[in-house]
Amino acid sequence: MKRKLLLILILGIFCNCEKKKEIYKYNENLKVKDEIQKLVTDLAIGANIYEMETNSDSNKEFKELLAVATDEDLVGLTDHKDPTIRCYAFRGLAERDYPKVKEIFMDHMNDLAIVTRSYFATSTTMDVRSYYLEHLHPALNQKYKFTSDEYVDMIKELGVE
């Protein structure tokens, strides 16, 4: 009887000590202005995030999105159901030196949705939080980026390379 109680106690401790991670939950009720919705729809069709291809349709649509969307619009889009749109929105905020970009990153620490990023002829897959982290790299020419120490700490915390 004592062994059974001890076993139950030990199992209970292990079950309660397990660190539970919540998966990021996007905003299912996100409302987007009509002029932005068309660009978002076009960007979502592309599926890949194009970083350097200035002549790609997706890059043109991204630039158009930045031209019409306010910072508040982009902040809202970081909660879009499509992870590609979340990434484009975050990239836009980072490029605009949005003061709360680190806070948005922290809100997405458990955003494990997978996106495909393309650089010319190569493509890589990564989760949204890793994409966000790369856009806060200390070497980038942005005002609200991580310091080298902060960046290393984030890599360790996320367990990414």
C-alpha cells in the first residue's frame, strides 16, 4: 500500500513539474481594411516569404502593403491566421523601427507555425518566432534590435540555432 502511494506521489510530481508550452493562438476575429485585405490575400497566395528578390510579385505586394498600412494595421496583422502574413507584418514593423517590436516578438515566443523563406534560388523553412528573431539581429541597421547578449540569450531560450 505504501509503495503504491509513493509511486502515485512520484508520478504526480513528474506530471506537475513538466513545463507546458502553449501554442501561439492567432486572432480569429481580426478585421482588416479592404485595401489591405487585397494585398494580404495576394501575399498569402505566394506562400513563401521573399527577402531579397526585388522583382518578385510578393516583394512588390509587400512594398505596397507598407505604403498603405499604418503601424497599427501591421501590429494587427502580426496576429493574422496565416503565418506568412504574420512574418511580413513583423518584417514591416522591424524595418520601420516600430518601438514595440521587441514586445511583439515576446508575444510570439511560442509561435511555432512553419513558414518558407526564399533567398533567390534557395528556400529554408523555419518557425515564425525564429523568423521574428532574425529580424531583430544585432547586425541589422535597425533602432529597436537586440544587443548581441540579448540575441544570444534569446537563441538559448528558444533552443534555435
